[in-house]
Amino acid sequence: MDDEIDLVELIQIFWLHRIKFIVMGLLGLILGLSFSFTHKPEYTTDFSFTFGHPLVINEVLAQSVLLQKTQSDSTLNPSILPNYSYNKKTQTYTVRSNTRDIKATVESLLIEALTQELKQIKLVAGKVQGAASNQVIIINNNNNNKEGLVNFTNADLANLSTQDILSNLHVSFSSTKALYPHPFKHGLNGIFIGLVLGFMWMVLAILISKMNAADPK
């Protein structure tokens, strides 16, 4: 009976102060939507890449100077867009941008990074191609070789066709998600914060009422 009475009293208290919750909830909703729509547009897209060429593995591009520099710059300056990050667990990249159409920008970055890396590889291999004909070993786990190893000579590397390798670059993209504006998310967050503030307002009003009742001036 005591529990039932307490529950009824609690419901009555909330009902008595319902205006506070309605006002603060609506205010929170308005502020949340305002924040969402006044924030600069920002989107996020995940992507990964693979090669269908026997000579090139993903690490050649993943460890390229340009891609590594781009990731470092993004980490040091989170506000710059597009901003790139890498998730080691899922082995996927994430790019934050101010536009939904980011695929062309990402592909352009990867092509430039790979082109620079291949140019350096060909330059080094061209200088030493006469030193040892069977010195280069390319590890490629995607080929059908039982041991996962393919041998290429320095001459093979020096005569690489950059265009041929670029044509074997495949980039996969996830669906683009909006970070801003995101009215549903920010609207709900605003309502929640508003209701919390409404609860605090109610508690404060009850405390003030009890203090006034206890002080008969």
C-alpha cells in the first residue's frame, strides 16, 4: 500500500510540474534542431581498396608516403576536410567531408599516392636491375601460388606499366552518412537534455516550496 501511495504521489508530482517538462523539452528540441541545421554540412564514408595485379599488394598503397602523410595531417588537424582515418580492426578507411559526393576525391588521392609510389619503385629498380636478376620477392597472398610468393626481377619492376596497375585498383565505398545536419539525432538529444533540465527545475521548485513552508515569515 505504501509503495502504491508513493507511486501515485510521484505521478501527481510530475503531473503538477508537467508544464516545466513540456517547456524545457520543446526548448531542447528547438535548440537541437537549430544546432543541426546551422552546423556546416558534414558527412562520413567508409572505403577500402584491393588490387587485382599479381605484382602489387595493398600494403604498397597503404604505406605510401602521400597516404601516410594525409592520415597524419588529418590526425593532427581534425577540423580539416576531407579528413582521413584508418581502423586497424576493420581494415577500412573513413573520410569525413563537407559533401556527399566524395568518391572522386578519394579515388584521385589513391591514384596519386599509388602513382608516386610506383614511380619511386621503378626508379630504384632501374638503378639496380643489372645487379641481380632474381633478387626481388613480392609477397602476394591473393595469388594462387601455394607458398604465397611470387618472384619478380628488378627489370620487371623497372618496366612496370603504371597505367596497367592503376586499372587494377578497385575501391569499395559504404553508403554515405550525414553527421550534420542530422535532425533526428540532434532533436532527440535536445529533448533529452531539456527533460533533464526540466527535472532539475522541478526538484528546485519543490525544495524552494518546502523551505518556504518551513519558514513561516
